[in-house]
Amino acid sequence: MMTKTRVTKDEVLEASGGMLKKQFYVVFTTPTNGIAPVMEKLPAHLAHQCEIERQGIMVAAGPHWTDDEQFWDGDGMFVIRATSLAHATEIAASDPMHKSGARAFTVRPWLINEGGLVVKLSFSDGKMTID
């Protein structure tokens, strides 16, 4: 009997039943020449991230800490909405951090099936918390 080593996208979607099945794209980004060029481009990068958030493209973003959770070496990731891998790659390439060469990136398709997010709105003080 032959062991199957790969499963098609359609097989995964079918096996996922009634789960969310929402397609996103994850951009992994790493420094190309140390932290200094990353810090130099950080303000433009953050402004760009906020802009694509306002446009409804950005889902989530942030830095990756070192394994001891004490430092940042300049790498991170962000999750975006896009129509295809090529479209996601275009979006990632438009980031000033990537355009300048301070960081390189890779994009991976990511299907969200499980998980949850709790948003609490407090009317009396207008505060919101996300857990």
C-alpha cells in the first residue's frame, strides 16, 4: 500500500467541514543587513502598515521577539487579505521596509479554520479590550 505524502487544497477544505475556511496570507519579514536599516525605515513601515489597515487589507502584524522574549532583532510577520498569492506578494513588496531592502520577505497562504477572538466594549468609559 502506498502512503500519501500530500493532501490537496480541496481535500483540506472538504475535511474542514463547517469551519471558517477563510484564506489569508502571512508575510514573514527578516532583516537583510542588521537592525540599523530596519530602525531607519521603521516610521515609514509603520505608517504603511496603518494605511493598509485602514484599507481593510491588514489583519494583524507585529515583531518577533528573541526566544528569551527580551529583544528584537528586526524580524516580524503580518497577515493580510489578498485575492491570490501574487496579489499578496505585490502588497508585501509595497512596504517601504521591503522596497528599501532593509528587510526581505516571504509570503505563505494561510487558511484559518479554528480559533477565536474576544472583543469587549465598555460603553461607560468607551474602552475596548481584545483577548
